[in-house]
Amino acid sequence: MIALVKRLKGVVLPKFRGSMKARLLISSAFTLLFFLGLTGLVLDRALVASVRTASETELRLRAYSLLAEMENREGQLYLPRIVREESLNNPQSGIVALVLNDQFNTIWQSASSRFVPRFDRLVVERMENITSTAEGWQFGIVRSAGVEWYAGKISVNWASLDAQLQVLVLEDKGGRLAAINEFRRQLWWGLAACGFTLMLSLLAVVKWTLVPLRRLSFDLSRMKDRQQDRLQEDYPDELQPVTDSLNMVVEAEREQRLRYRDRLADLAHSLKTPLAVLGGMADDQRMPENLRRDINDQVARMDQVVQYQLRRAVHAHSALDQSATALAPMAQRLSSVVVKAYQPEPDVDVDVPEELFVPIGEDDLLEVLGNLIENAAKYGRGLIQVGASENCFWVEDNGHGIPEDQHAAVFKRGVRVDTLKAGQGIGLAVVDDIVKSYGAKISISESEDLGGAKFTISW
């Protein structure tokens, strides 16, 4: 049973990830259609019941009127041809009255029955949807010659005539049905107009109700563009806890960023003296030239790394920054520098349009490309290719590639697929972190041209 309810719930209420306005309008439209339809059906049934009741009341009054005009004249039933009830004298009124004996033979009929087919015993006995009272009155529907009639019948025991009479009064349903159909037409058109008006009103109400959310979105955009540092505090009561929480998160993140900046500043200051000592040692003329050059290069590299990590912590880079960097010169610069550490030097082919800019800051792009080209040089077999298209760039090599089941693992810190080569398993984790901070993504596939691994950054 529970499984069935869950299944029905999934069918009736599917997951919908559209806008809140669309969700409100669609759900309200279905609710409105349901209740307007239900209202229409209730009113329609009420009208049909009311018409039936009105017809029964009128026919009953006509039957009593005929009974009042009946007379016993010399042992015979007498009713005038023209009675006081005008509708029974008019052949076009659609109302007919008959007086039957106990054998269902007609002994009197109204002048209005001139063009009406004869009602035999079976027709009278097959009365449908009968309602009756204790006084012997019966009301229902009969069919004769393809025409439906409201029929009322009352039985009378006339002692002086020693006879049992039945007074039968009938009304053609056609006139009532025409009124019902006209009412239905006006009802459904009226409900449709009401539904359309309510939907317009609902659209206005939803638009007005969602104004605070649009203002919240606007304030968040301003925070993203660094035009304000916190959300306003005049939101409705339902949103105020959310905005207060967001302001607390922003404030906590700002304080954490300041702490990171201070810690890294302390770290940079702590490394300043050792780096200065190493720089001074590199100036010792007694040291071989090539050794002094290597020490200076490494000291400069260490200083560059410290400054870069300091800037990353201070700016806490994310999609709030909209930096863009030319890819071609960066790729050519790195390919000429990184590969010098490997012998024999790999052959790097840079096939990047000169006019292509990628939405990554210069320092971050240097870190990303540097790690990818360095890995291609380390694990490849002499061929590296850097390529790009409109919304992505890639680095591929002719190495052994990366098994598909290891694609996700290589981006975790400390994880290395090839443990025979030197390394700490941090480079790709750093690349993944930087790429995600820009809202981009990195993927691994097999190089179609070189056969090794292909790292693609797309946005």
C-alpha cells in the first residue's frame, strides 16, 4: 500500500525544478480548474434537481385541479372538454392530462393531447425514477414515441362511481431541457470567464508576492559584483531568517578570509628571512655559476609560490571574479619553460588561437597549465599537445593514459596513479580546486591523436 501511494505521488506530483512563479501558477491553475469544475457540476446537478422538483410541483397542482373539476353525473364521470387550467387546453403547451380507469383505458384526455401519441398501459407502467408520497402521488419519467415526459400520477377510489381512477399529467421534457442547456451554456462560459479573471488576478498576486525574492536576487547580484557587502534587513518575516543566516555566513566567511590572510602573511614573513639567506648564499662568488643560477631560480620560484598562495587566500577567488586571460601566450611561455626540466625535452605543440581568452585569472591559469603540462611531460613519452576551442582547452600526451576507474581518484590530494615517478599527488588536486572556483569543470579522456591522457577544461 505504501509503495502504491509513493508511486501515485510520483505520478500526480512530479518533481519540477522550474521557477517558483511557474510552480505557483501551475499548481494554482490546476486547483482553480478542479474547484471551478466541481462548482459547475454541483450547480448543474442542483439545477436538474430543482427543475425536476418544479415540474413535479406544477404537475401535482394540475392533477388536483382536475380532481376538483370531476363530477358524478348520473353514475358517469364528467369532466368538461375545456378545463380551467389553460395549459391543458393548448395543444402547443407540451402538457397533457389523462384520466384512466383500472384497466388503463383512457376515459378522458385534455384538449392539449390532440397531437400527442397515445399512452398505452406499458408506457404508464414503465415509469422511471419514481418518487412517491403517502397520499398516493407518484412522479417519474416515461417515454413514448421517442419523447421523454415528466409524469405525475395519482390514484383515486371514487366510491359513488364504484371505480378506481388514475389521473395522469405529463409534461414534455424538451422545454425544461432547453432551459437547462441554456443555463449550462451560460454557467460554463461564466465559470470560464471567472477562471480567466482569477488567473490574471493570481498572476498579479504572485508577481507582487515574489517581489521580495526578486529583491533578494538583486541584492545577491550586487554582493556578487561587490557593490554591497551584506543583505538589507527589511525583508518580510518569512525571508528575514534566511537573509540573517546569509549575512552571518558572509560575515563568518569574511572573518575566515581575514584569518587566512593573516596566517599566510605570517608565513610569508617567516619565510622572508630564510629566502633572503638563500639569496645571499647564491651571491657567493666561490659557488659554481650553474649552482648559483639554480639556487636563484628556486628562490624566485619559492617566493612566487608564496605570493600566489597569499593572493588566493586573500581574494578567496570564486565566480565573483570575472577575470579573462589570453591562452596562447601563456601556453607558449609555459611549454618553453617547464619541459626544460626533463631530458630528453618533450616536443610541445601549441595549437591555440591567438584571440582566445579564457575566463581564468592569469596567476590561476599559470598554475593550471603549469601542472597539466608538467604532468604530461612527466608521464608522457615525448609528445605534448595543447589545444583549444571556443569554450574549452585541453592538454594531451602520448603516455599510457589513466584507467577510467581512476579518473575521479586522481583529483584527490595525495592520490597518484603512477607511483614510480616522483611526486606528492597534489598538482591535480590544486588544478581541480582552481577550475571549480571559476565554475568550470575538468574531465579526463583518451587522446584520439596521441593515445595518452587528455585533460579538458570547459566552461
